[in-house]
Amino acid sequence: MLWVKALHIVSMVSWFAVLFYLPRLFVYHANTEDEAGKERFKIMEKKLYRGIGTPSIIATIIFGGWLVSASPSYYFSSGWFHAKLTLVVLLIGYHHMCGAMVKRFARDENTRSHVFYRWFNEVPVIFLLGIVILVVVKPF
């Protein structure tokens, strides 16, 4: 199970790298005026989301599920795990929001400013903090 745990952590770190960097690209994309720059950001966003983000989220869920399947009674009887799972489900929603934004930018339909994306970029930090504290400290 240590290999599965290691792979779960690596895939989760890869997923969070996408969730930290993709909204930062949105900040720059929203500020871009020239067509060449906009097209470059569209390619970068699509490749990051589909090429790294999607495989990472799938791997994180698979390896996490595998870990839980080794001792389901322990995990499902732990309050910290229910809280962590709630945060993970919300984070999956955030991931899909990013995907919708990638599509919106690709269609040149973005209506939000770079300031919105600067704030939006901070959301994964809250999730990461909560998830790590719940898993390591197990406060309840």
C-alpha cells in the first residue's frame, strides 16, 4: 500500500500544480490584447488542463479510492475523512470550473477581469491547507 500512497501523493501534487498554474494563465490571458498572445494562451491552457490536469485528477481519484478500499471501515468511520472527502468533491468542482473557463477563453467569450482571476487563483490554497491538515492532524 505504500506504493499506492506514494502514487496518490504524486498525482495529487501534479493535480494541484495545474490548479495553481491554470488560473494564473487566466490572469495573463485576461490582460492580453494581441491576437497572437491570446492564441498562445489558448493552446497553453488547453494542453495544461487536458494533458496534465485530467490525467492527474483521474490518477488521484483512482489511487485514493484504492487506499480507501484497503480499509473502508476505518476511513468511513473517521470524521476527518468525511471532511476531507467533502473538500475533495468541492475541489473537483473547482477543477471543472477551470475547464469551463478554458472553453470560454477558447471561444473568446471571457467577460471577467484579471482581478477576478487573481482571487480565483487563491482558492486551491484553501483546499490544500484544509486537506493536508485533515489528513496529517486528523482533528476529529
